[in-house]
Amino acid sequence: MLGERKALEMKRKVALLILFFWISGIACADSLMPLSTFIAEADPNAARVSYLMARCSALYMSFQILTEDTKPELGKKYEAAGQTALAIFVETSEKASKERNPNYTTPIDLAANVALTVQNLSNIYKPLMEQSYATTNSYQSNPLIKGDLEVCQILVRGI
């Protein structure tokens, strides 16, 4: 029984690591694929939807962080949309893990893994947004940011 439990725990960790590295691999630091391109490349499945929602959550959270002091009401809207995307990300991540492994059970450290994934993606978005703002006085003038925001607004319907 104890050996079975350890094996199951190891499978959970491996599944989360695979999902994390899959998301990290798609979201390389130098260039994010536009979400519209990502959507057009293949039929949706739980893992792809999970990645989309992770990106949307990170994008909304980046907007929230950058606007919370200067435009608090807008920051709250972005925060709410980010939380919605985050909830969908968690739900679809779990579904994708269960599709890959029917014996999958949610790990105790799921929240930390989710937070790390969104933080890593946000760390890619924020500099692009800050650079965009510095040159045009708009966080959305970068084509990637603008396009991803349009996709996220359709997917999340948050703002």
C-alpha cells in the first residue's frame, strides 16, 4: 500500500512537471507565439486550452500589476479577468493530466505550481508591455500584446 502511494505521488509530480515544461517550452522567453496562431495550429484539447488560459491569466495579471496604482478600477477588472482565466487554467490542467493518466490525483502543491507557471509567463509579458508604454504611452501598442488581449477577451469575456 505504501509503495503504491509513493508510485502514485511520483506519477503526479511527473505529470505536473511535464505540463510545466510543455508550457515553458511553448512560452520561450525571447518570443511568445501569438495566441491566434497557437489556436489556428491544431484542434483544441485540454492541454492546449490550459496553455491558452495560463497565457490569458498571465496577461491579465500583468495588466493588473501595471495599472493598479494609476488606474485602480481598470486594475480590478484585469484582476477579475485574470482570476477567471486562472480558474479555467487549473480546471483544464487537471483535465489534461487526467486524460494522460486516468489514475492522476491532484497534488498538494498544485497552487504553487500554477502560481509559478503564471508568474513565469507574466515575466515575459510585462517587459514587452513596459517597453510598449515607454515608446507609445500604451501597454497595448505591441502587436503581440494587442492580439493576445483580443483573443483573451473572447476566451475569458472578462473585460
